[in-house]
Amino acid sequence: MRYVQVCVGCGANIDAGRMAVVVTKATSDAASKSSTWHVACFKCCTCQQLLVDLCYCYKAGNVYCERDYAELIRPRCRACDEVSDDLFLAVMSDEKSELMLVRCAIVQVVSVCLR
């Protein structure tokens, strides 16, 4: 009897001889039952970007693109799109709150006042 791999992404069997992605970080993770994906299923769990041939990050059974993984650790500024440890403000925009670096919020307020 042969061992059948199951794709983490779609749950289907991975046929013998087919290309697959094995996340070595996941093999030691007790929370992960499997560490193998079909090439087409190896996507960021947040944005669904295909991760084959890209750097990826692994945490708690999920794979992320570098951009989305960075946002797990630090917030991203809505204005400049940077991830930072600097001071953030919650800015109301279209009935929702978004994070903005204090320096970016000041620049936006000044530019509105100068119009």
C-alpha cells in the first residue's frame, strides 16, 4: 500500500509523480496534519497570491506572502503603505477606522489645510 499525500489547500489527493510543494517548517509543527500542497493551491491564506517561486512565511498552519505576514507582526500605514513600529493614529474614513502613522496623518492634514 502506498502513502497518499493530501493537499493542505484543497483537501484532494496529490497523485504520485505530480509536482507538489512541501513546507519543511510545517513538518515539525504539531498543529499541522500535513505539509504538502498542489502547486496551484500553494497560496497566501490572506490575499490568495500564488506563492510558488516567491518567498513565503509560515505560522500556525498557514502560509502567507511576506506582505501579509508582516501585517501580523506590525500594522501597515494606510497613507504610505509602510509597516512600522512608530506611533499610529486610528483615522476615521468612510465609516471605518484605519491606521495611519502620525507623521503621515500630519502631512495629510497640512496638505488639506494648504489647499
